[in-house]
Amino acid sequence: MKQKIDVRHQIVLSQVMLPAQANVAGNVHGGEIMKMMDAAAAAVAQRYSRGNCVTARVDELQFHLPIFVGALVTVTASIIYVGHTSMEVHVFVEAEDLESTSGPEKALSAQFTMVCMGKNGRPQTVPEYIPETETEKRLFEEAKAKREAMKQKRK
Ligand SMILES: CC(C)(COP(=O)(O)OP(=O)(O)OC[C@H]1O[C@@H](n2cnc3c(N)ncnc32)[C@H](O)[C@@H]1OP(=O)(O)O)[C@@H](O)C(=O)NCCC(=O)NCCS
């Protein structure tokens, strides 16, 4: 059975890809999709923390499939872990050829670290996140372990 994710921790953005976003062969530029992913990660972090959020880090960005002009691109951003002032946001992108019946396919994925900034320009504390479903708990523990490993590497 598909697990339900709390909508306060998730947002979905969709947009049809236009020629100005692509090269002459019709391939949509990676940066166009990355911009949508960043916007979605910022929006979900901002809604969760009710503060201004900036991107501190992007990990595991992968382009699984090409995206072409005319495709409907849907970006889903979900908060999976919250630290003191930062939030880990999993972002995945689906692309759908609207003239085909094959349905949406996973095209990109990445993990964003967003930091909530206070009016003084310094990171500010965000509300505690308590995962509830089995999926949320698993993603939380995985993100926590990755974050600890990354902190050790940065030291
Ligand atoms: C992100 C930023 C605010 C962190 O500043 P800082 O002085 O290192 O702040 P802190 O040490 O207090 O860290 C704040 C949080 O960010 C996290 N963090 C900081 N640098 C990080 C990095 N490189 N990767 C992952 N997390 C990071 C810390 O772990 C901490 O998380 P926690 O409070 O949940 O434990 C600062 O580096 C910055 O302003 N960067 C530019 C952000 C930006 O403008 N992005 C858009 C660019 S166009």
C-alpha cells in the first residue's frame, strides 16, 4: 500500500517545457530543471519553517532520463529530516509525454539542504520534525545517517 505523506512536508510544482528552455535538438537544459527543483525545495522549506530559506547544499543530483520540449515536468519536494536550523529536502522530478499514454517517468532526483535565515542574516531555529509513517521514519533515519557522515567529512 502506498504510504501517505503529510502535505505540510511536501509540495508539487508542474510546468510544460517550452522551446526557450531547450537546445536546438529539443533537449531541455539541465539548469532549467535544477532551477525548478531549487524553487520547490525552497518553497517547502519556507512553508515548513515560516522563514526565509536558502540552499546550503545539493547532493546526489542525478539525471535519469532526458526531457524534451512539450513534456509536462512535475517536481515533488518533501522534507525528510530537520536539524536545528536546516532541513533536508528530497526532490524528485517526473516527466510525462502528453501525447503518449505511457504516463510520467522519473527523470531526476536530488537531496537539498535548506537553511532558514533570521532577520539578522544568521541561521534561525526551525520547528522540530517528528516522522510518523514507516516511510517517513525510514527516510528520516537515512537522512540523519548521511548528514552525520557529511558533517564528519566537512570537519
Ligand atoms: C548556508 C549558510 C547560511 C550556513 O552558514 P554557517 O555560518 O555555516 O551557519 P551554521 O554553521 O550555523 O550552520 C547552519 C546550518 O547549516 C548547515 N550547513 C552549513 N553549511 C552546510 C553545508 N555546506 N552543507 C550542509 N549543511 C550545511 C549546518 O549543519 C547547520 O545545520 P543545523 O543548524 O541544522 O545543525 C551560509 O553558508 C550561506 O549563507 N551560504 C549561502 C547560501 C545561499 O545564498 N544560497 C543560494 C546561493 S545562490
